[in-house]
Amino acid sequence: IRDNIGDNIWANIRDNIGANIGANIGANIRANIGANIWDNIRDNIGANIGANIKKMDLKWIDTYSWCQHDIGWIAYYKYFDKYGLLPHDKNFEIFDIWYDLACSCGWCYTFENIVFVCEKPSKLYLNQESRLHKENSMALEYSDGYGLYMLNGIRVPDWLVTTPAEKIDPTLALKETNADVQREIIRKVGAERMLKSCNAKTLDDWNDPKTGYNYKLMTMEIGERINRKYLYFRHASMPDIFYAKPVPPEVTKSLHARAWILSMIERDALKNIDSATEAEILANLPLTVS
């Protein structure tokens, strides 16, 4: 059948069936394997391997494979190959090699006269969102002991994973410059404990009438008795995550802080917000929380 369907029929199968089936299969594979695991592994391990390869001044060859990390697109074509919808001739035998490599190897870098191949991880842990995550050890580990400490898809220092939450100084979050790592520190020690360590006090409490979300204007002690104002609120899609975003000292209400963060009002205008301006801000607040 494959030999006689012809270019036109094959084009229809490819464009119509392939577009419909492929869109669903490919999208799901990319979303669940590529976006989460692949991004983390590529960014954290691939950067190290790539840097060493660059130093060695090696030349890529035209045909290469990322092995296990190519399984997404290989599975896509494997579906059509299984039902005889691909021209499986001698020129296509490379696909069988790619498939075997993907099933047996981790990373694979191919160059002229030399190939680097590594084994698959010996341990790999994911959270419910399919992100690399392990709370008391490496989330990704190889047999030689190398691996990554990851919390909810974020690479973090090993002490954050291995140290019990009650032994972590909450003020370490204030010194962390990476927002993602800072979020994981606060998540582990707990938002309430974090606020307590900063002698936080609530200045204003407000519920957004459009979204129902609660916002608190708070003052926190940062460093050597330096007080800063923050707007404290819950993450839109992750109930256990809270933000504490710094706002200007001129802010006196949670509503004003929210408007300033959304760039609805300039800092110079914060000192003189009347009831009419507040009404205008309320009317223009977004219907959803981003």
C-alpha cells in the first residue's frame, strides 16, 4: 500500500491526518516531556557539556541525536512508522538508530571521529506538574554521584534541599538575588515564619472586588532596622506561593500599591489620591490576576 499511494495521496495523509493527529500527539509530548524536563536538563547539564565541547573546538556532524531527550519527536514519527505511513527505506534507517539510542542512552553528542555518550540518570523525581523536584535529595542523579538539586523545576543550592525547614534562617531569602530561588526559600520556611522574622506589620487589608484576591500592605524590617513597605498577596495559580513586592514609602493603602505595581498610577501621584481617583482605579482593575 505504501508503495502505491502516490505523492498526492501521501500529501493528503500527511497534511490532513498528520496535522490532526500530530498536533495532539506532538503537543502533548512537547508539553509534558519537552517543556518541563527537557528545559531543566538542557539548561543545567547541557550548558556544562556545551562549554567543554566549545573549549575542545570540535566540529558537529550533520546527523546527530540527543538520544533520550529526542524521544518527543521520535515518538511522533514512530506512530506513523508503526502504521506504515512513512517511506521506510534505506535512507530512513537512521531513524531506527535514533530510536535505539533514545531508548538506551542519555545525552549523545556526535562529532567527526568522536562521539560522547552518557548513561541515563539513575534517579529522577518529578512533582505533579512534571517538573524536576525532590525535597530532601537530588531530583536528578547519575550513577557517578553527579546530579541536580531542584525544587518545583528551579535549580537551587544543595543546602536549601538538605537542610530541614526549621533550621533555615528565613532572612536568607532577603539576601537571595534570584527571584525563583528566593520563592523556593520562602516556600520551604513558610510565608508566616518569613513575615515573623521580619517583624512584619499589616498597615492595610483589602479584597479586590473583581477577583476576590486579598492584598495586604505591610511594613517589614529589612537588615539593620530598615523598614520597607510591601504588598503581600497570593500567587494566582499556586495557592501555597505568596508574593511580597516592594512598593514606594508614599503608599498608604493596598489598593494604591496594587495600582502602582500594575503601572496604573505614577509614583508622584501616590501622595494625593482622592476618592475620584480611587474610583477610577477600581473601575480599571483587571478582571483576572496575572
